[in-house]
Amino acid sequence: MISYEDKSIQELKEWHREILRRPSITSRISKNFQNTVNTIIPDKFHQVITEAIKNMVKAVLTGSEFITGYPLVAAPLEERERKVRERINFYKGTAAVEGASTGAGGFLLSLADFPLLLSIEMKFLFDTASLYGFDVRNYKERLYILYIFQLAFSSPVKIAENYKQLKDWKKIYDELPMDINSFDWRTFQQEYRDYIDLAKMLQMLPGIGAVAGAYANYKLLDKLGKTAMNAYRLRILDINI
């Protein structure tokens, strides 16, 4: 009978192949379409997203707003991941409700969705790190959280580059400067914006905003959850792939 660890290794290898698969023609067309969409979305919308992401990154790097207790120690992987999956389901539901509520309110309330959604996503990542046994009071562990977030919402052309940061974390960890201003938040926010702009534009449309907001937020948390689980498996299972 296959062990839980072996099953997790198989899933990790499948995820590895999936994210490094060459971008499809559809992906490249979508990216070009996204660039066109960015020219249509009002400047105010872009400004709110940029500022929200910038402030969130700084909060994650410098503050303790999202830190909740001590990391889970001396627990088998199966128990950790059962708890992580519970957190994923909880935060997907929370994000969906938040997206529906702000989506129903049109453009102005949709602007409020971004800082709220970012808070939910970051709180989930902090909880997940602790469940895998990592102490998020450590500044470098908070950086790892940001790298997970960046990989989850990378464009196809950036995935390999961002994945390498997580895969080589042992080396990167030792070389990381302690200066919080060294993090490239500009690239971080641009990748995230490009990833979510189209879905969030639909959230602003009358009549379908609530449904679009709920669905988009649910799927974003689902993607983030899968990425986070496999990112921490890279460190815990410590296998060469």
C-alpha cells in the first residue's frame, strides 16, 4: 500500500511537470489580450491595485499582523496537510463571499475587493506556513510566502524563473539580505495584476459582478492553495525533481 509521503511525492512531481510545461498558444494569445485589457481598465482601478499590493507587501515584510501563534511541530505530513486542506476550504469560502459582496456593489465596491482579497490570501499563507512547521516570525519565512504568492500568479513566461527561486530556496535563504527594501514589489504587483485583471473587470459589470467576483476569488484561493502545498512539500520532502 502506497504511503502518504509517496503519494505526496507523486503529486509534487506532477505539479512540477504541469507548471514547467511550455506555454500554449492559447496562453500567449491570452497574454496579448490581457495587455489590451490593461489599456481599457480605468487608471483609478490600476492605482488602487498597485497601492494595495505595495502596502500589503510591506505589511508582510515588516509587521506581525498576520502572525497567529507558533508553528505546528512534531506532526506527520498527513496530519499537517489535512489541516491545510481545511484552511484552503475555509479561505475559499471566505474569499467567495467577499467577492460576491463587493461584486454586487459595482465599481466602487469592487475597488475595495483588492485589499480585502489580499488580506485573505496572505492570512491563508501565514496559516499554511505555520501548519507546515515554519515560523513566520522569521523575516526570511515571510519572504518565502511572497515567493509562493508570486509563483501562484505568475504569467506563463515567468513561471520557470519564479519556480527556480522556490526550488533553490536553501541556497537563496543563506544569501538573502536582511534589508526589507530589497524585495522587488514592482514586478510582484505587476504579475499579480496581469493575472487577475480580466476576472476583476468582469466583477465590475452590472448584473454579473457578484457571480464573477465570487467565482474569481474562489478560483484564486484554490490556485494559491495548490501552489502553497507543493511549495512546502519541496522543502519538507527534500527530493530531487
